[in-house]
Amino acid sequence: MDYRSSMESSETLRNKCAACYRQFNKMEHLVEHMKISYHSGHEPTCGVCKKHCRSFESLREHLIGPLPKQECKNIFSLRGCRFCMMILESPNARRIHQERCQFSSVNAGLTTRMAALGLRDKTIIDYTSSRSPKVVALSCKMVGGGSDGSLDLCARVCITDESDNVVFHTYVKPSMVVTNYRYETTGIRPENLRDAMPLKYAQRKIQEFLCNGEPMWKIRPRGGKGRILVGHGLDHDLDRLQIEYPSSMIRDIAKYPPLMKTSKLSNSLKYLTQAYLGYDIHVGIQDPYEDCVATMRLYTRMRYQKHKMEAYPLPADVQNRSNQVAWRQSEVERMSPNEMLSISRSYYYCWCLDSLA
């Protein structure tokens, strides 16, 4: 290799993103890429080559997709957990880890029959218990209203804690006439709603429980009394319950970037549970308790990801505005790719930060 080729190769390596490994012809192009990519240590990362991926789906494609990186695929096939995508020290360590990483399903058929008999209804919430949960999962099941039965009406709601205990469960009497009970998926019959809790009453109880005695404007993720709310498609559930809750307290599995498709669309809860927890849900009649358990398990898995913690992890943090000065072209072009990555911040709130609350 001649001197000129060697210099070009060295310059290309210098212009390589330290996160996604994308290469650029000029340093200014790399700087522009870093400004808009929001790479950080909170992104899913390959345990072999340390490449950062936008989502776990992207990481899965990198490791076992149609066109994987062969070296990473070979190592992952021997030592990689197919649920959390972690690389273990040996095939035996992988086997032990994967057995612990895979969850068993809740007995949806049994819980549905119990609910139909009213054995799992829990319409009284203990607000004063010292063990009152800080994080809860919520799920609703909808029946149909309107002339064609296509309007979603909340007819059943369940709230669970981090230990899969039922905090609140009840059938809900919609404020409109039900024209389609959707029994094949909901398991709900007319008799279940005949003497059910009115929507307004359920709404008030849930709102009070979530706020936990704190005014809505004062609720915050750290240091407050309000509860973190976990679910899948919570915008829809809360809308049907006619409940407002601060977005800073909502952890929606459907909108969490690391769990979304590479196309940035939401994955179904059924797929996420099968892919990342290792069991099937929504087989036959769907139970809101089953959904609560699945979303809480997914949230917990994301919350306890081990990431390098920055003092101010988001670009929106006031203390990080000084970093905007650091992104001046002339100054950043003198940085190495790793130095650029060190001042870059994630565009989304990583749930691992909840473990610091």
C-alpha cells in the first residue's frame, strides 16, 4: 500500500462513527451525523462487536437476520441468549442464563374462568399500605358500541403490581349501549356487565390511585407520590377510561424505541412477549391480567438493563445545553469519534433511569 492510500485509509477510519460504525468520506459529514443520530450508551448494543443498534429488532437482524454479520452470528449461536440478546461466557453459561431469562406463562384460561365467576374481582384499593406499589401495569378489554359495533368501549380493567399481584380488577359498565360483546376475544357476556361498576366510578378510583394523593401538576417521576404506569397502547386505554395522566409517568411498551420495529412502528404485545419473554399470550380469550403481567415483565427487563449512567442523560436536560456549544463544527472536528460519542445523548428517556428514582 502506497503512502497516499495509507493516508486515505487512516482518514476513513477517523471518520467512522464510534456507535453505528457508519463511515464517512469527510469529518464534517460525521459531525452532522452525530448531531442528528443521538447515539448513546442506552442503545441496544452487540455483545460481540459493540455496534449500537436503534432497537432490539435491529440488533436481532444484526445477529441472526437474513444478512447478519457472520462473526457475530457465529458467536451468538453458541453463547447468545435469544430473549435478552446478551452474550454469555460459555455455551453452558448461556444454557443456565436462558432458562432463567425465559418466563412461564400465566394460566390465562384459569384466570378468565375465575374472573367470570367474580373470584378475582378486586374493586377496593388500599391506598395507605406501606407496601403500596410505585409501579403498576394497567390493561383494558373493549367491547363494541355504535351501530356497527366498531366503537371501543371499556368493559373490563385490571391493574397489577411488579409481583403480578392484582391491585384492582373489575368489569366496567359502559356509558353507551353495547352492540357487540366480542365474546370470542373478550370472554365478556351481557350478564358480566349487568351489575358492573359504572365507568365514572371506575375512572375516579383509578385516577385517585395513580395520583396517590398528589395534585396532577405536582406529579413527577422522582421524589413524588404518583405511580409509574406501565402498559401497551396506554393512550387508547386511558382515552377509553377518560383518564388524564402526565406523560412523564407513562411507560408505554408500544412506544418505547428499543422495542419498536425497524420501521419505527409498534410491535404487538403478543409478538414482544413471545420474542423477549419466551411464551405465548392471546391464545383464545384474552385476559387483561395476562396483558398486565406481560407488560410489567417487559418493562422490568428494560428497566434493569445495565447501561453507563450519565449525570444528565437527555439532550433536553438544561445542563446539557452547554453541549450544543461543543457541537461547533471547528471544535468537534478536532475530536475523535469516541469523544463525540461521549457527549452525545439519547433522544428518548431510557427506562433504566427509573431504577435511580
